[in-house]
Amino acid sequence: MAEQPVRVLACGDVEGRLTALFNRVQTIQKKAGQFDLLLCVGEFFGTTPEAEAEWQQYKTGAKKAPIHTYILGAASQETVKSFPSADGCELADNITYLGRRGVFTGVSGLQIAYVSGREALQEPAPAHCYTSKDLSALVAPLTSSSKFRGVDILLTSQWPRGVWHYGNNPEVNTKFCGSSSVATLADKLKPRYHFAALEGAHYERLPYRNHVILQENAQHVSRFIALAIVNNPAKKKYLYAFNIIPMKTMDPSELVKQPQDVTENPYRCPTKDKTDKLKTGFSTTEEEEEPGQQFFFDLSKKQGGRDQQRDGGDEHHQGQPKQPRRPPQASGPCWFCLASPQVEKHLVISIGTHCYLALAKGSLTPHHMLILPIGHYQSVVELSSEVVLEMDKYKSALKSFYKSKGERCVLFERNYKSQHLQLQVVPVPLDRCTTEDIKEAFMVQAQEQQMELMEIPQHTDLKQIAPPGTPYFYVELDSGEKLYYRIQKHFPLQFGREVLASEALLNIPTRADWRECKQSREEEEESCKQLRDIFQPFDFAWED
């Protein structure tokens, strides 16, 4: 299959001039054909009454963006009000706010890392600013993988400080321009394209190397492009069009080809201002920081420091046993909290310390089960570390169980219109279809409903992409591949079941809705007893 390039437009500060921008985009598309997406860096919203009135037309649907448009968050206190939350979301039809920071991966495999706003100069950070912790949380999951080579695109609003070293000079005051933290970020993430704005200038730096000649293997080059303000009177360039084949599908020898005008890496320049590192707390080498300023996680220690911080950071003196944490409780009735009077205990297959396994009510197949936390958690991204560990043990046990029956395992979660996490685990016979067939069925049926499922790289944590409170749909295949859709407005509640029940997979379309598959209580009890007995050899909870 030929590698398909993704056609991308990048834009500088829009400052509320949406109609001017989209008219220009339509003109370009008439001449050059359709582009796949528009990426906007810098300040997207304006602060004038005219800009607000223009935005209302798109927000209400009176006007629609002619292309999938992805934007960064506020770069000033005045525009914070235009973003309903710090989490990414759809702001209008075809206009999506990416979020505070994270990684966006499209179906094509194109990987886009992004950070919104400006560097915080004080604590606590204002809403339009990012901190060194934000940057570390973005970098650590990506660079912890031995397979990490870089990202396709990096979007920041601020310029990286010193990007002009070894290169052509920009038309800006370099004494005050840019952020050292963004420079460190770009050095670590090695983007093939890095876009920024905020300086009102257009600057295309010569491409630079990401390796040291004769000392390191050749790597791809990086291109930094700063864009001006939309419709600026000086007619400086504010739109940049390019085609890009995602790194993951490119021939490695093609990827590392060096253009004739390539320069040394500007971020490894010995004349770089050493005081910048001290100001940011986000240094190029982790070892240079004091332990107190160390924001990178030691991944070899199961991220214990981060989990402790997230879970309340309880200090325990040496020699004192750690008290088990009481699981969170629901504020009202819940059908899935194990301690709740509403829970249907006859459906329970196995009970661990933090999780339990149950037969799915109205199950798709006789072995369709749910992994649920005993405490009241709404989604996977809200789980504490010990719950995640036990959930993974149940996943492994179920995979072994299904394998013994000649079945592969598909897991999915819908964090939308649900109050208690239910991780659905459905077996699919090996002779019915391949993992690739399952993946394709989810992708195709999502596209039919105007939804784009993203593939999450294996070294990217779901928590990195979906902060707590984000509605999402998530699939995990037996190959370890993960698919994700950030739910924006409406979502078909039975989507996961519909895909698996479809003709392409299990071919049981009449069982797509669980309500059509209900059994009597006696039948459920009998099904459960049989499943308990055959699952027991794989049930670690029996051994504990």
C-alpha cells in the first residue's frame, strides 16, 4: 500500500478574524484541492466586540469552518473566558480545542504534540500559562519508549528561545523573544515540524539536525516555522501548507535524508544562556536538577512518586504500616458499587482486593464479562495505582482464559452517560476474524457515524490524552493496540456492542442492544455458576 501523505495547513494568531481565515482557506482549497486539517497556534480568539460577534456565528452554527480546525488554548488572561474548560473539547462544528497539553494522533498515524499558552512566571500558574510539570507530563510518556524517534508536529504558541542559533536571523528582538522551556521541549520531542506564533512575525528557520555527525546515527531533521497574524497589514505570511507522510509509516532511509541547507541543532549551542535553565525548572538533562525540582518520573519505580502525589501524597514514617485507603463511595444509588444494595451480586464471578469481575447483563456472548472497581470510580483515568494494577491482573487472567477457548480478547470502555466504570471484555473466536479485522471494523463504523477514532501510541498513557472528566470511548485489542475517541456532542451508547455484533465480526446483529438479550434471574444464576467454574483455574483471587 502506498504511503498516503496528510495535507496540512498551519496558521498563526487568528485573533478572532475567522471569516478572513476561512475565506483564505477556501481559496487555497479551490486552487490546490482539499486539505485534511488546519492547525492554529497563538491567540485564536479576539477581544473586540466585532471578534465576539463573528465567533457567535460559528458557535451557533450560522457559519461553519470549511476544514477540521484544531486550536491551542488562551495565550492571555483576556481570552481565557472563550474556553469552557482546561480540557480539550469541540467549541463549534469543525473547530476543536486540543487542550492544555497532550498528544493527538489521527487515523493516519500522524502524531501531533501540543502545549497551550505561555510559560508561567509565578505559582500558582494563571489559566493561560503552562508549568514545567505540564511539559514533563507531556515528555515523559513519549520519551520513555526505546522506540521513540520524535513526533511529526509540535504546536506551541511561544517561540523556542535561541532557535536562531546557527541559522538565519528572524525579524524580532531576540533579546526578549521565546521560552527556554519550549526550546528544551523541542530538543526532547524532535518534531519534524514545529509551529509557533505570538511575535507577529513570519520566520522559516533553516532545517536543523537532531544528531551529532560521526558520533550518532542519522536522524530526521526538524523545521521551525513561526507564522504572523491573520490579515496583517504588512502582508506577512500567516498560512503554511505542506504534505507530510506520518513518521510511523515512512521508510527509515527516506525519513533521515538530510537537505543541503541543514544546520547544527540550535538548542545544543554552547553559547546558550545557562541561566535560562535555572529560571524554568525544566532542564535538558534531568540529572542537573535537584531532587526537589525533578519533574520527570522515574519510570523504573512504577511511577510511585507521581501516584502518591495524585492520591493525596500521604507521608508514612518508616516502620509504620501504610493504612489501606478506603475506596471512594457513590453519593447516591449505584448499580455497580459492590457495597451498594442495588448491585446484582448473583452476576459476580470473582472478587479481588480493588476490583471484581461480573457477567455482563444481557451479554453478547456467554463469556462476555465486565471488570469493575469495587470503589466508585467513573473512568479508567481516575483510578488509583493499586486499582490499575489489579485491573491489569484481571485483563491478563481473562486473556489466558479466552486463549484456552480459542478466542481473542477485545476490551472497551464508554466514559459517557455512565457513573461507574465498566470495562467490557468480549471474546471473539480466532477463526472468525483477525485483530486487524476488528480494528478496521471499529474504524470504518466510527467513520460512518462521522467519528474519528485515534490510535494511541503504545507508550502514551490514556491519562495523558483524556484528563479526568473528559467523555471518551476507548478500545484495547489483544495486540496491545489502543483506539480512542474523544466524545464531543452525541455518542451512540451501544456503539461498542454494535461493532462487535456486526456481520464483519461476531455476526449476531440482533444482540447489539443488551436489553434484547436479557435472561431471567434463574438463567443468569445458572450462566454465572458455569462461568465461575470454568474461569476458576485462571482466577488469581482464589490463590490470594
